[in-house]
Amino acid sequence: MASRSDAVQVGRPRASSATRSRAAESELRLGHPAVLIGLTACALVVVGLVMILSASSVSSFATYGSSFWFFKKQLLWVAMGAVGLLVASRFDYRKLAGAGYLAYALAVLLLIVVLVPGVGVSVGGSARWIAIGPIQFQPSEMAKLALVLFGAEVFARKKESTFGDFSHAMLPMIPAIAVLGLLIMMQPDLGTTLIIGNIGMSLLFVAGARLRHLVPVGLAGATVALAAAFSADYRRARILAFVDPWADPLNTGYQTIQSLIALGSGGWFGVGLGASRQKWMYIPNAHTDFIYAILGEEMGLLGTLSVLALFAFLTYMGVRTARRAPDRFGMLLAAGITVWISLQALINIGAVTASLPITGVPLPLVSFGGSSLVITLIAVGMLANIALQGERAAARRRPRAPVASSRRGRTA
């Protein structure tokens, strides 16, 4: 007589070993691309928290009477960003395919609102923030993500074979970039405008636009950016200070020189965590735009190279995710996010090391700043979800291994 357990096993269809193998490969594990993307971003955030506590302790105590004021505020933003990352990583990115136009329209609306007198909050002569109770939000940070979503949606609907036509390739992306760039320049914020322009041009390139179209458009954009840089006295002074900071060491070249002193003082292994001298009011914005200089002083060349390695690995994982995305929308979305984060990191580090002019762009995931951190972590969550969906699609495409058939004997 057959046992009860045998009867249950005979009546229930059993998954093949190949099916179970593919299912296991698609599940999250330590070496899974989605997990690696999340862990890399978290490592950069942790480095940022430590360096913000160190770099801001002096200015925080002098201004607010507590060395932990900026650190506590950033900790709150980290908590909000972590929630955003987790939600975005579990939300199927394909459901965002219809949100690009809405996100772009909302970004344009907020960028207009921030320019309204009495509504936008001005800091240092720039109206870049909207205050919602005790929270200040920077719409230009949202505009980066909105442009990526918009561009991915637009180009995902177009066939790559049609990009030979100039108007078909450039519309509506170039006007969309121009509108965002104009509104952000009215704040004014040249650094973010440059990032917006480069995100858009990168999406055009990845989508399949021809170089004979991209080169003249890129040259025209560079000409406009250069004209904007020299149109204001303070921006022109930044360009001249980049060329020769020692020509005016106590004014326009001061910040660059102090940054180089900090990096040079760090040597190979740094002066020690918390032991920076330049954070004692020598470097303006030490915990925001120039946090990389304090990192170099306290942790040395080893510390700066470690952060560079984390950004390089995140960029590699982003490119890998874009290449293995299950659809064109996911490929473009992953590419746009990767270009945005890696380019912003490059611009910030270039300014700190005097390799590029100072533009006031924060170091992604590391510098102090709530809007930048939360929006960037949400984008990283989207990138992780694309990687997750890509691995699942790859697992489904793998051929099944042959399974030897066997006949179960029955026990009378």
C-alpha cells in the first residue's frame, strides 16, 4: 500500500532542477548587481556622514552652539533617502514609463515657483529653495531625475532607425533641456545647468543620435555655457581663478588654494579623522562643495582614492545595468542615472583639485544637502530595480538543462 507522503509527491508537479536554479539566480544575494549597487551607495553615504560630522563641527558649533547640528540634520535626510531607495528598488521601474512627461511638467512648475519673490528662499544671492515648513527643498535636484525620466520615455517610443533625421532625433529633447537650463540659470546656478545639459546630450547619444547632429548641438551648447560663464562678474572671476588662483590668493583664488593645501597636507594616510586644520573656517563650505578636500586632509590619498573607487564601481555597475536592461526604457533610464551621478562627482572632484572651475556642485551621496541626497538615493533605487529586473529576465532566457526522466516505483 502506498504511503501518504508518496501519494502527495506523485500528485504534486515538481519543479525541475533547472527551473529552481534559474529562480535562485534571480533572487537577491550578496553578489547580486542590485545589492552591489545599493551597498556601494550606502558606503558613500556612510563616508559622507562621517566626513560631515568632522568637516562641519567647527562651523556648526560657532553658528548653532552644537557641533552636531549639521550631522543630525543630514542623518534625518539619510533616513528619508533610505526609505526612498528601498521603495524605488522594490517598485517595478516599467510602471514609470508614463511618468516622464508628468515629472518634467512638475519640475518646470517648481522651477518657476522658486523664482517668485517671497516664495523662493534665497541663500548667497541665489533663489534655489522652496520652504515647506522647516524643510527646504531644491527643485533643480528634482529636475535632474525628471529629465532622465522624460528622456528615457521619449526615446523609448522612438525607433533607433529614425534617428538619422535631425528634427526627429533632437525634438523634443533639445527644447526640454533649454527650458530647464533657462529656468535654472535664472536662479542662478550654472553648475546644475551644465549637468542638465550633459544628461540630455548623453541620453541623445545612448538613444542613437548621429554624431553629425550631436557635435554641432554640443558646440552650440558649449558656446552658450561659456557666454553665460563670462556674463556675470563672479562667474568670470571663478574662471580666471581656475586659470591662475595665485593671481588673487586672498580673494577669488582663496578657496582653491586652501583646498589644495588641505589635499597636500593629507599625504598618503592623512592627518587623522577629525584632525583637519582647514575646517577651522579656512575653507568655505567645507561640509558641502569642498568636503572632498577635508576627506583628503584627514584620510589622505588612500581615503580619496577609496571614494573614487566607490564612484568608479557604481559607474561600472550602472553601465552594466544599462547594457543588461530587459527593455529600451530601462536601458535609457539606467544610462541617464549613471551619467548624472558620475558626471556630478567628476565636476565636484575636479573643482576641489583645481582641475575644473568651481561651480558649486555637491559631491553626490557625500556632501551635506537634503534634496540632493534624497533624490539621488531614489535614483539609485531605480537603478537597483533595473538591475534586478535585468537579472530575472536573463534567468528566464537561459536554456533549461536536460532533466533525466525517472519512474517512481510504487510500494504495494
